[in-house]
Amino acid sequence: MLEQAAPTLFRGVGYTLIFAVASMLGGLLLGFPLAIARIVPSRWAQWPATVYVSLMRGTPLLVQIFVIYYGLPSIGISFSPLTAGILALSLNAGAYLSESLRGAILGVHGGQWSASYSLGLTYWQTLRHIVIPQAIRIAVPSMSNTLISLIKDTSLVSVITVTELMLATKEVIAVTFRPLPLYLAAAAIYWCLSICFERLQGRLERKLGQAHKSN
């Protein structure tokens, strides 16, 4: 039975990886400016970013997916299921990644700022060349946790008819009527994907640690 289900499940795995990786990249593109907006000495930059992060973290991801895919067409904005899923996951991940990056930036010792100013660097030069490279190294574990969470959160896009792993599993169950082994197989696949990304996280942490020591 599992051999017959394998092609459908592996197709679902492909969509799951597309959603996870694309959403992580989209979340990073959004998370960086959000994190910086929340630490710069300007209320006009801080409050919109703060409201956005609070909104995305304070509402369920499933509701956000429904709003984007089913709600926005009522005002003339429509997306394909794939685009809507990636957009919703990216917007959600961006809020969480921004907090990881903000915490990492604030975690860089204040002496780094003072030393940079004494060398004549401006606020933005210090942030770009001194603080952010160190903050990324600090933020890697929490950002990796977000990616692993994204892998599991992709199961929610099945509600908008995207055949990722969970919906693929349900399709096979509808034919075979064997839910327990198939759900266990899906859980094992999610676990294996998470382990793979945990290994990548470990390698990245060691590589960044070695680069930091060499500097």
C-alpha cells in the first residue's frame, strides 16, 4: 500500500519543500527591514512595524490564509492557491523572523557601537558592517526553528486545495481507506525533513562560528 502511495506522497513532499523554502526566503526579505524598523530611533518607522508584527503573531495562520485566498477576491485581488499559500506563509514568517533578528541585533554588545562611532562610522555603517554580521550568527538557531516550523505549517495550505504532503496523504486515504499507516507515514516524512534541516542548521552554525574565530 505504501509503495502505491509513494508517488503521490513524494509529489506532496515537493510542494511542501517549495512552500517552506520560498516562504523562508520571503520571510527573510520582510523580516530584515521589519527588524531594523523596530530598532531605529524613529517612531514613524517603529509603530507600523510593531503593529504588523503584533497582528501577524496574534492571529492564527489559518485565518491569514483564508483572508488572502478567500477574502481578498471580494475586493478584486486574487491569487492562485500556490501564490496565496507562499504569500501567507511568508508574511507570517516575516513577523517571527523579524523578532529573531531584532533580538539578535540588540544582543550585540553595546561596546561594538561605541567602538564604531569612535572610528568615525555612522549609525547605518555600524549597523551594516559591524552589527548585522554578528547578529546573523546569533540569530541562526532561532531562524532555523522558524524554517522547521514552516515545514509543519505548510500542512495548513491544504485548505486552499494545494496538494502538499497533508492533502496528498488525504487523497490516498480516500482511495485506500487506510488512514493510520498513511498518517504515520506522513508524520515520518515531516520528521525526516525536520531532521535534515536541523543538520543543515548545525553545519551553518559551525561554519559561522569558525568564520567568527578566524576574524
